[in-house]
Amino acid sequence: MKKIIFGYCLFTILVFIYFYDWYPLMSYGETRYGALAFAFFLAMWPLQLLTLYLLMSKTTLIEKIEQFTSPVKKTLVYVTLLILLDYLVHFPFRFAWYRITYNEGIRTQGVFSWLTEGLISQALFWLSLFVIVVVARSVIKKWPDRWGFILWLFAIPVVVFVMFIQPIWIDPLFDDFQPLRNGELRTEIDSLTEQAGIGDATLLEVNKSEKVSTFNAYVTGIFNHARIVLWDTTINGMSTSEILFIMAHEIAHYIYHHVYIGIGLYLVLSLVVLLLLQNSTRHWKDKHKLPAMTRILTITVAVLMLTQPLSLWISRQMESQADRYAIQHTEDLEPALASYHLLAEQSKADMSPASWLVWMRSSHPPLATRIERIEQEMENRETN
């Protein structure tokens, strides 16, 4: 274990040296902020797996918890231990990154608000993991040979329910939402949604200026709670024509049902992972007990890490499809081009990351690629 910890520390030091001194950063910022974002990502990337592996090696501790007579008590203690360890090992990196983003002007949120938000996230994580462990232990104990598939059947309505309630109950825990204000921008966006055949779409703005200075918009929710959300920083920092291009991109997510596709692909991946776990644990004894559950969680995290590049690739394809729709449905592309330059300038992000970093980390195409796509379309229109 000491060798693993030493190896991780050496890896982290080398990562920060490389990205701070040698990584070829392409950004509008004069600092190494964009490169450091990659360094922090890579430093934290294996932490959850290492924490579970460390816990798995401490069999005596887990076995002592398993000896508790009350099933609820043992699960409470076990899950609390997992969440506490996860919080402690990640906190130094998260706090350091918070300070960097704050000093760079990317984040405007005060430290107390940031800490409170982090604790709320951990509490939700604790609740989710507690439910997962309780249900998983019960299902594995009752159906030791078919537990993966049965657990997946239980997961389907849960995933759909969470996606349904997230914009109603969960997101408001972190941000203030309100209907998009009436005015020129609202009128123009209503016109866009009418043309796209989604005039019933819920349009909201969210107060992000108290936390960040960057721009964004997104689509969330399912069924009658599906909505398009625009950050107030975007409203205040961009022109109407620039915002309309971004909204055309978000409308594409809406009409192409990307949220539903994402849920479907997540459920397919969950089934594959659970069946893999079911098969690999077929000959284990006492699979429902905490030592075995720790091994199952460790394998799950490892598999999800390995499949993450595929998930990100699918996300990038959806984003590219939304970009193409926005380009095709925008007559004047000058504001569209300006909007991406503004995004790059405000975020100080790396506009053209190395391909392996895109593969590991990026849910969107690089900004340089998106800008080049618009410029190419503008050239095509001029020549035709």
C-alpha cells in the first residue's frame, strides 16, 4: 500500500510539473489556468478508485462493521465511512481549485457558500449511496445468481424518477430559477422555439452570477418538466444575436431528444456493467456482505472509469449535432463566431486540447474545432 501511495504522489507531482511548465496551452488567458484544469482533473481522476482499494485492503475494519447486529446500523456506518473518506481525500484538491478559480475571476462564490454547497452535494451522495447499498445487499442476498439483472430492473424507474424530479427539487437546492424575463430576448427565443415546433418549451434563467462569471445554457428534465435554462451571466454578457445562436444549439438538444437518448444509453451501460459484475462474482461467497460489497464497488468504479471515454465520445457527437443544427438555422454567423470567442475568453479554457485529453475529459468538442466549423460554413456561404 505504501508503494501505491508513493506512486500516486509521484504521479501527481509529475502531472502538475508537466501541465504548469510544458503543456502547449492555447487560450485567451495569460495564465496557465487552462492547463492547470487538466492537472487537477488527472490528479483527482484515480482518487475514488484508490480510496476504495485502500478500504478493501483493510479487511479487518470492514469485517468489524459487518459484525454489527443491526443491518441498518452497519449500512449507515459503512456508507458514512465511504463518504467521509471520499470527501477528505478530494477536499484538498477541490479547495485548491476553488482558490485558483476565485483568484482568476472565474468563480465569484464566497468560501462559505462554496463549502455549504459542497456539503449538500455530499449529503445527497450519502443518501444515494445508502439506498444503493441497502437495495443491492437485499437483492444479492435473495437472488445471488441473477442479482445484476434484477437490480437493473429496479434501477430503471429510479433513474427515470430522479431525472424527472431533478429540475424540480434537486437543482433549486443549489441555484435560484425563474421564468425567462419578458423583453426582446424572450420574444426572439419564443420565435425560435415556435419555428422549431417546440413552442411549449419551458424557458428559465438561473442566477449564476453569484457563483461564476462564465457563460452557459443547458437542457434538462423529462416529460412535462423538460426545460431550457439560460445562465444570467450569459444574458448580461452577450448580445441578443449571440445568445440566439446558443439557444438554437440548446433547442437542438431539445428537439433531438438528447436527454432521453442519454438516459437510454446510461441504462444500457448500467445493464452491461451489472451483468459483468454478476458474472465475475458468480463464485463468491457471502456476496451481500460488506467486504464483498467493497470489492464490487471497486470493480464498478474501475469499469466506469474505463467506459467514461465512450460516454464522452457520445456526448461530443450530440454536441456536434446541436452545433450543426444551430449553424444551419442561423443566417448571420458573425455573432455565432463571436459567441464562441467570448466563451473561450471568459472561461480561459484550452481551445485545442491534446486528443488524449479530449478523449478522457471533454463532453464537448474543443472550442477551436467549433470555431473552425463556423468559419468553414461562412466560407461555403460566400462561395455559393
